[in-house]
Amino acid sequence: MQKKKIAIMGLGTVGGGAYDILTRNREYIMSTQDIDIEVAAILDRDETPLIRRGIAKSLFCSDIDKLAANGDIELVIETMGGVEPAKTFITKLLRSGKSVVTANKELLAKHWTELTRLAEQNGVGLYFEASCVGGVPIIRALGESLQGDRIQSVYGIINGTTNYILSKMSTENIDYTGALADAQKLGFAEADPKSDVEGYDAAYKLSILASLAFHTVVPYESVYREGITKITGADIVNAHALGYEIKLLAVCKRDGDTVEARVHPALVSRSHPLAAVSGAYNAVYLNGDSVGDLMFFGAGAGASPTGSAIVSDTVKALKGPRCCDFGGDRSDDNIKFAGDFTSGYYMCVTVDDKPGVLGKICTVLSDNGVSIKSALQREGTGERTTLLLLTHRASERSITAAMGEIEKLPVVAAVESMIRVL
Ligand code: NDP
Ligand code: HSE
């Protein structure tokens, strides 16, 4: 039986979840994995999180240099979050010959290449299963299970907080603010929930997933990003009337040397498997040229599911060869990142309730090369009415140009919303 000592930096939601699993399942892991993992040190701002869990204060450590110099500790779990001081701390640990397991997608998306190189140079590992899609083993699947495939596309619901908010708005008519407060209480949201609702968290994760899927660095800055803050209860009601749910969708595709990566709200037909993914659940729906369609589903956030991913990486790192080379950290100079993309669109337009209005809107769309798939008129007030339009696939440039012209039509009071359609 191998005995291993590890440390945790940041005993919050995820670090605490990992600690609980390592403690509760210590004997089970010993019996199934032939390895005894002891949490021998915990770094946090103060002792409060240790006291809350009844952990001996002697495990508390506030000095990263002491932790890095502690020769008994082989691996450190980083669950503090944020770029600094996490990056400095991880750098010191890798340099001192310790492997690191992290849930920190922001840090990885911003400094993956540098940190991976550092791990390689020091003969240690950097593991990050917990950084994307909570407890769903998608990193392992992309890095170790699909080597025979060229991945063509990945569609995902990869942020638990926004999916929780949209689901609550969709099924329980709970408003945005109330649903966000719930998600924060449940420990799904980031320290600054702007990262969730404005789509940054999903963009960081998509940068990681796309880099692994396409075997080249897809910088998070190249991911088009739009959050859910403009989605209203009316949008959700209208989407339902058309047979759709609204989801914060992450999409990446590779066509030859061109990679397209985007995060934005989208109408998802209720007949698509992603439409049924609700609450803090996440899913990744991908297509490989050999395997075909695959869907991964599970809890995308929270202490225990994410803790499970951390423990999985910890066991793997302590048992296996000290590296983690999935080949997503290398840039391919030939790759171009798409600036425009095509999609179907949903539009909600408030217009004068009189003859010929739909015709005028159709003319503008058609002049811009956009064709209408279906139109629904909501019951109006007499003077005004609402049109719900779904278009066939069109380029972002065409639809933006058309919208600009539609807004200026004298018969149009307002373009209330425009949302892409999966
Ligand atoms: P929490 O805020 O719950 O926990 C972070 C812990 O680290 C807290 O105890 C915090 O102390 C401590 N900490 C933060 N900064 C420092 C510092 N500079 N020095 C010492 N201690 C520090 O965050 P989460 O557990 O939710 O998230 C942690 C990481 O996991 C993030 O990278 C997040 O993106 C990622 N993640 C989170 C998931 C979730 O469901 N919550 C799921 C997947 C990934 P204090 O509270 O005093 O600030
Ligand atoms: N804030 C993140 C989410 C945590 O809601 O998905 C999981 O990465």
C-alpha cells in the first residue's frame, strides 16, 4: 500500500467537497486503488474553514513557501480560484516538484501553455478535470478516449449557474435575481457571479474544451461571448410558444484550419437532447468523425460533483506517471479563428398592428439574404402587436445589417430581442 500526503489550497465549496470525499472514502480508495491519501496540510486565508469542518488546526498553513518546501507533500489541490495568487502559488509548487490538481478554469484558460510547460520541465503533473463541467469526466474523455477521432463539433451547456437560472425562470417563473441568489447560496456561482451570467466562465471552459478537442490552443479571447443578462421572462414564454427552451450554449467547430468558438444564449428545440438538461446539470454533445454523436451529462457544479473530479485527478496523479499531456497546449500557426458565423435566429419585434407590416420586414430580411422559416403573431393591443420570427441559417453580418434596417422602419416600435437558434 502506497501512503501519500497531499495538501489543499482553498477549503471552500470545491476544496471542502474534495476534502469530504477524501476523508469519507479514504478506506474505500485504499481498498480499490491500493493507495492511502492523507490530507496533511490546508492553506487558506485563516483557520475558519478548518474549524467549521472540525479539522485539527495543526493542519493549517498560511505560508506558500513553507508548503512548497514541505518534502512530505507530493501533490497539492488548488481550489482557491482566480488568477493571482493562484498562479504564483502553483508556479512555486510545480517548481518544487509537486503535482497540482486544479479546478481553476480562469487560470488555465489564461495561462495553460506556461503552466503545462512548467509542469513538464519539473517532471510533475498538472491536472484539471474539475475545471470543466463539474463531475462530468469530459477532460479525460477528450484527452484519453477519443484519440482515434477528429472532433468536428462540440455543443455544450457548460455553466451550472446560468442553466440553473434559466431553468428556474422557465419552469417556476422565478425571476432572474431570485434564481441567481439561489445559485449563489447553493455554491454553484463564481466568487464574482458576473463571470457566470456574462458568459466568461463558459468562455474559459470552452477555450479548454476546444483546445483539447482540436489539439491546438484556442485562446479564450478568440471565443465570442455573450451572457444571459438580457434574457427576459417574455423571451422564455415566447420560446416556449415556438417549441424551444433558452440555454446558454457553448459551441465550437473545426472546419479545416478554421475554428469557430462561441458562447451565447440560444433557442434549443425541445426535441434536442440539450433542451432537457435543466438546473445545475450540464451536458456536452460532440461529434467525432469515427465515433459519431456522443453526449456527456451530469452535475456541472457544486461541492460533491466537482470534488469527485478533483479526487479522480488526485488518485490518477498519485498512482500514474507524472505528466498530463493531452496536446491541447500547443499552438498550430495555420489555425484561423472565425470572425463571422452562421446560425438560425429568433426575433421578437413590436410593430404597428396594420396590414403590410410583416411584408416590409420580410423585404428587409430578404434584401440582406435572410430567409424567414416561420412567423407567429401574438395577440396585440389593437394599435401594436408582437411578431415572433424564426429565420433560416444566415450569417451574423447579414442578420445584424437587417436588424439595423428593421429598427428604422416607421412601422416598427422596437426590436425587443434577437437570439440565435441551435
Ligand atoms: P470558494 O470561494 O467557495 O472557495 C475558495 C476558498 O479559497 C475559500 O476558502 C477562500 O477563502 C480561499 N481563498 C481564496 N483566495 C485565497 C487566497 N488568496 N489565499 C488563501 N485562501 C484563499 O470557491 P469555490 O470552491 O466555489 O471555487 C474554487 C475554484 O473552483 C474556482 O476556481 C472555481 O472556478 C472552481 N470551480 C467551482 C465550482 C463550484 O461549483 N463552485 C465547480 C468547478 C470549478 P475566502 O472565502 O476567505 O475568500
Ligand atoms: N460557476 C461555475 C458554474 C462552477 O456555475 O458552472 C462550475 O464550474
